[in-house]
Amino acid sequence: MVILLYILFGISLVYIAATEKFSNYIRVYTLQGFLLFGMALAERESFSYVNLALILAETIIFKSVIVPWLLRRILQGTGIRNVHKRSLAGNYTVMIMILALGISLLLARMLAIHTADSTFLVIAFFTLFTGLVLISARKLIFGHLVGFLIIENSVFLFSIAIGKEFPLLVNAGILLDIFIAVLIMSIFMTRIGHRTGGFEAESLTKLTD
Amino acid sequence: MTALGLILLTSLFIAGFIVRIKSVASGRKGPGVLQPVKNVWVLLRKGSVYSEVSGIITRTAPILVLSALLVASLMVPAAGFPPLISFRGDFIMFAYLMAFSRFMMIITAFDSGSSFEGMGASREALYGMLIEPALFVLIAGLTVFTGGTSLSTIFDLTHGEGYSYVFGLIVAYIIGNITLVENSRIPVDDPKTHLELTMIHEVMVLDLSGFNLAMVQLTSMLKFAIFGSLIASAVIPWDLAPGARISLFIAVQLLFASAIGLTESFRSRYKMNRNQQYILTVSLISVLFFVIILFTKNIF
């Protein structure tokens, strides 16, 4: 069953890198929230109610409900639908993803820590690279926003891989950071974006006092 | 012999079944399941017309296209029934027989001297080249998983240590997508299109007629059955009773044909420049499957 979750998570990363519709980004991110919850449940040997509630809050409530709702509002507010035409072509993105999967394997092997689950390490690295690919290959800020969120998912996977070595507090701190980043970017896109003349990441460089 | 018999039998109705599913999905009664076979029979009794510029290739290649596929089908197991030919590394010969068949089809298109056919041939060559890694990586993953070295052993997934039904589904998904590319079906190509500019496979056979066209159509039907057989071999446990395996084999082939029919009914084809991305994505999923296999077998 866990294998199914690994594979589905991997396929969701492939899909998010290949798709050009932002609505699909949201759907995939929502699905990843559920998959992460399943993986966290499958990996932990014992649970306290507090632990379970925190994982539930972080995955299902935050990743699958609140953030997708926020992202949908951004899309409705800005009217953007697809990735920018000047974005890196899908063919190249997929080829980079194949390379990223190979590098993830190598990194996981180099970092062979006895306390870490190497399968999760590979998926975590692959997720991290997917987030980076989204940020570097997409021109519109929305793509960057989702890229950040995907990177946060990789942090969550790292926390599962390392298990007890990774305090929940650190994870919560990173989650808060990402949430603030999403909030600031959504404010930029819905409130300030129209005045800067677009939603491209380059327009952020024009901001002055 | 049973494996070959099953493959040849299912190849007769699989193309018709796809058309039937498409007809039902669009609210029409549609032709009978054996209509493509009847069409081939009509074509076989007709003479061939050749263009003035075409040479020996157009006259000989169609029969070579079918022959290569027939030899490839001799190596394919069918749900536990052993193939007629099996040896170490036969999957490489299998892949290159498929490639040879495609190559003959491509040079036939070039031999016609039509610029349209040349355009279709170049597309076919590109997509064929891009989908090949997906097949090889998949086979590499299966080889690692089962420890087998020929098609007759590597598709016996259910006996592999750490087997999960998920593996069978993923293999079916990847081979299903490879079939769509190899057979030039939606979303890569639309066999029903009437615009030469957007054609891939259909434009390559525009100058073929009669017996030669029948050979190409038989090849297409056989290709569906071969890939369907590989899927059936991956998902059906090989230790079941022969009767049960035969029933399940036919059921899987029908399910496979239904999936293709439904895909073609409810999905539009991609723009030409999106096809490469789709094919590369299939390759990436294949690589992902390979990585998961490495971890399952604790090799990594």
C-alpha cells in the first residue's frame, strides 16, 4: 500500500512539472496533501493524539484545504490560467525531471544515513528538485508560489525520512515560513500585481519605495 | 503454441472491439467486432496500385512489416503460456523487431515520393525514438524485479519477491501508453483525421492499397494484441489453472481494448508540439517505476 503512495506521489510530481494549467497545479497539490497524510500514517509506528492532530492539520487541513482554497482565490482574482508562453518548454522540463530523479538517487546514496529511510530521501530530494524546477522554469509568480509549496512538501518528506531526529517544531516553523511566503505573494498578486503591470516574477524587480 | 494462438486470436477482434466501444460511447450502434477483419479480407482480394515513382521498397516492405511483428509475437508469453521462442535477452530482439517493422514502414513512406508521407515518416521516427527508452527502462525494472532474462520470465511478476498489485497496474499503464504511441492513436495521433498535415501513421499509408494496405492493417491489429498480451502476462498470476488463465487473458485484452476505445472517445489529441512532452513523461514514469523496483529489492 505504501508503494502505491510512493508511486502516486512520484507521478503527481511528474504531472505538475509537465502540466501547463494552473488549475492542475492546485489539484495536484491537494492530492499531495492526502498522499503525505497517508505516508506519514504508514511510516509512524506509534501515535499520540497530539501527534496525529498535528499531522492531520499540516497535511489535510493546511495542504489539501486551506492553501488550495487560497490558490483558487488567487487564480480567480488575477484571471491567469496557463503558464507564461515564454516559460521553459514542457519537453525540456520533463528531461530536467529525469535528470533530477537520477541526481536524487545519487544524493540519497551519498547521504546513506542509517536512521533515515532512503526511499523517502529519494522522493524528498525529487520533490525538492521539482519545486526548484517550477520556480526556475516558470515566469509567472503563481508558478513560483506553487514551487515553494512543493519544496515545503519535500521538507515534510525529509521529516518523515528522518523520523525522531527531526523535531515537529522545526517542521511547524518551516510551514509557517511557507505560509507567510504564500500570503505575501498572494497579496502581491491580488492587490499590487495589477499596478506593476503583470504577474511575472520579473515585475518584482521594479518594486521601489 | 497456445500463447501464439491466443495472440493471433485476440488480434482478430481487438481492433473491431475498439471501434465498437467508440461507437457505443458516441451513441451509435457501430460496425461489428469483426469488421476490420472483413475489411482486410476485401483488401487481400484486391490488386495493388503503385505510384510511378515508387520502387521495390513499396512492393516488399509491407510484407516485411508484418513478418517482423509476427516473429516478435513468437517471443511474447500469454498469461503464463510460454512463447514459441525464448532465449536470454530476447527482449532486445523483440524491441528491435518492432523497430525494424517501424523502419520498413518509414522507408515505404519515403519511397512513395510524397512530401506528406515524408512528413509523417519523420514524425513516426521521432516518436518511435522517444518511446523506446520507456520500453527498455520498464524491461530493465522487470528484469531486476523477477531476476529473469527473457520475456517469458520477466513478465511473471506475481512470483517476484515483494510483489504488489500496484506493480502490475503501473506496468499496464506504461505499456498502455507505449501502445498508444506505437500504434499512433489518440492522444498522439488521430486515426480518423482527414487532414494530411496533422496525420502521422495514416499519412504514411496513403499510397498503399490492396494487399499492401491489408498487411499494414494486420500489423496494427497484431501490435495491439502483442502489447495487450504483455499487459495480461504482467497482471495475471501464472500459477492459475490454464482455463482460468485463458479466460482472464481474453478479459484483460477486452479491458485493454475498452480502455483505448474510451480514451479515444473522451480525450482529444495533443497539439503536435505537445506529443514529445507526453512521450517523455511516459519515459519518466518508467524511470520512476525502475527506481521503486530498486528500493523494493533493496539494491539501492
